[in-house]
Amino acid sequence: MKALLTLAVAALLLAPAIATTVRAADEPLKVCLDEDLPPLSAHHRGKPDAGFDVALAQAVAEKLGRPLKIQWFESKLDEDSSPSLEANALLSDGRCSLVGGYALTRDSLVAPGVKTAKLPDFDGATRDDHRRRIPVGVLIPSQPYVYSPLTIVLGPKAKDRKVSDIGDLAGLRIAIESGTLGDAILMTFDKGKLIDDITHLVPGRSDLLGELDRGEFDATLLDLRRFDAYRMNHADTKITASGYYYPIGANRGYVALDSDRTLLDAVNKVLSDMQSAGTVAQLGQAAGLTYLAPREPIILGDVWPKILNR
């Protein structure tokens, strides 16, 4: 009788845990993705959702035995926005458990210096959501799954130029968007060696790659992702990849709240298995991404001393 009572008590104690496990398996894996970051992620009215991060999130969810739910959000690049605080607010508000395509830099992973943050615009947001401030937590990264470098892209008149370093752009008509990392790299290279060759364009108002394609400029330095996205939408483009990658770049991965370490451990195990099997690279290539495997340093630190000393 005592043994039966012990078993009954154990069953009662285990029942909530079993039920929780079942519910967890049924709950969607909620992943926040930027709606306009092709070919990583794209969500546009009238078109199917697309991108490497969409396919990767689906594969991770399947490996975890959970359905996937994507929370799309819009990240605005302006002086008042903070990608790290926006991601933190989305996670802290329960909009998702993971934010994908997150650039793993030291600055983007520091503990927030504020207690609350505003949500970015997201799919389904109400007027009240735009006003709310969310108490934020601490972000922790997954292992990286792709490397995102800056690359030199060449216009039609410079397609045969061999580029092994920034200095090889001397004498070309260089276009760059003002205030970007590429701008800082080009303007400070070799104590301003390229300044006279550079034309500055206004980000968001100019058509950098379009002007390069039309032969108005010969070269630019920008995120490899943007070049991939342009090629996908312009099959007849005349711009070409130089094959040169600037030696400072950032890995991308997932980010979660510190309170979700158990989930992140499970995701890391899935990512490791998929990397070993070559699945992550295959998903990237299928999405039109020039896939580069993650590399050291895993978390990018302060880049300015390296840039200024080149």
C-alpha cells in the first residue's frame, strides 16, 4: 500500500511537468525577423515570405518539433533608433523568443543602460503598442550561423579591375553613402589617400547600386547582403563582385533574453548539427545569399582602432 501511495504521489507531482512539456511542444517557436532585409528576410504584401532566415527558422522549428510563428517588424535606420533596444523590447514584450539575423557585436550585446524601450513597428501593432515602453532585460546570443562582411562591388567600366585591398580603388570613381561604416573606411584609408576619388550619396535618398549599374561610378564598398539582394532583383545587372571582403565583418545569429537560456541551448544544438551537415550553407545558397561560414571573432569588438590604423 505504501508503495502504491508513493507512486500515486509521484504521478501527481509529475503530471504538471508532463503537461508543461506537451504544451511546450505544441507552442509555436516565435521568431522575430526584419521585414525588409533581403535575401535574409522579406515580408511584402502580395508576395510570399522569403529569405535565408525564414528557411532557417523553419528548419530549426522542425528540428525542435514545434510549429513556427514569425513576428515581422520594421527596423528604421535613423539617429533615434537602436536595433539592440528594439530587439530587446520585442523579446521582453513576448512578441517572440528569438530575434534572427542579429549582428553579433559587443556594442549590440551590452546590458541596456535604460530600464525601458519602445517597440519598433511590427506586424499587427496597435496605436497603443506604438506608445508603450517595455521593461527590458539582458540579451544573450546564440552561436553564429552566417558571416556578413563588407565587399567591394565594381561598375561595368571597372569590371576587370583586380582588387586585393582598398588601395586598389585609387583612380576609380568611388561612390559611398555618407555616415556609413564603408564611408569611414574609405575616407580614412592610408591617411585619406582616396578622398579625391570619393563622391558621397545620401542614404535612403540615392540609388547607390543603380547609379553604379548605369556606369555613373566605378566602385563602392557595402554590405555583401545588399549586393546579393540587388542581383536577385536585377538579373541583367552589369555590376560585378570583386571577390574582395574587407577583413572586419560581423557574424549573425539569434539573440534571446537571458531568461531563455534553455531554449537557446536547444537552438544551439540544432544549429551545430545543421552546420556540420552543411544544411545551413545549402539554405543560404538556395535563398540567393553568398553564404560565408561564421568566423573569429565570434563577437565583433571595437573596429575603429583597426580601421584607423590601416
